Amino acid sequence: MKTHFYCEDIVDICDKHHLTADEIFERLSKTCKDVGISSVYRNVEELVKKGKLRKVTGLGKKAYFEKNHGDHIHLIDIETGKIFDYDCECVQGMKLPGNFQAESMDMKIYGKFS
């Protein structure tokens, strides 16, 4: 089992991209000819657990992976299914209950660009 063998490459591939495991496999197999799809699936799940990748559920409950760059909002275009990152400054002033301490955020906004 080659868990961790391709981790660094997978994180690099997912930098500034929202990719499915199959898309990661396609890109990785161009440089790592012996990679298997099961190795990619094992590695992306391990990288999510370690916090190096973030798993984003898109349209149709399809799983996408991106390099974890901290909290941000995902804008999901309902016409194309594309996912865009958006700075989360707009929620900075949001009033939360006084006894609640936020540790992380996962916000998705569905819509379409005109």
C-alpha cells in the first residue's frame, strides 16, 4: 500500500484547484506512471484527516479536494458546477452566541454568475 508515497505531489496538484480524486489521478499519472487510483483515494482521505487538504462537497454531492489555505467561502456555480474561493471577510462581523467559540468554518453559497 502506497499511502503517503504521493502526498506531497497531491497537495501540490490541489493548490488553487478544486479537483475530484479522479482528476487528481489523471494529473498525477502524467508524472508518476506507476500510481494507482486506489493509492490516490487513500492518500487524499489521509491528507484530509491531517488537515493538508480540504474536502468540498459540490453539486450532486460530488467530492472535490483543495489544498487547505484556511477558512474561506466557496461559491458554487449551479450552471457549471465550478467552485470558486471567496474571502470570508464578509462574515467577520457575524454575531454568534457569546458562549460559542468558532474553530473553523465551512460555508458554501450556491448561485450563478451573470
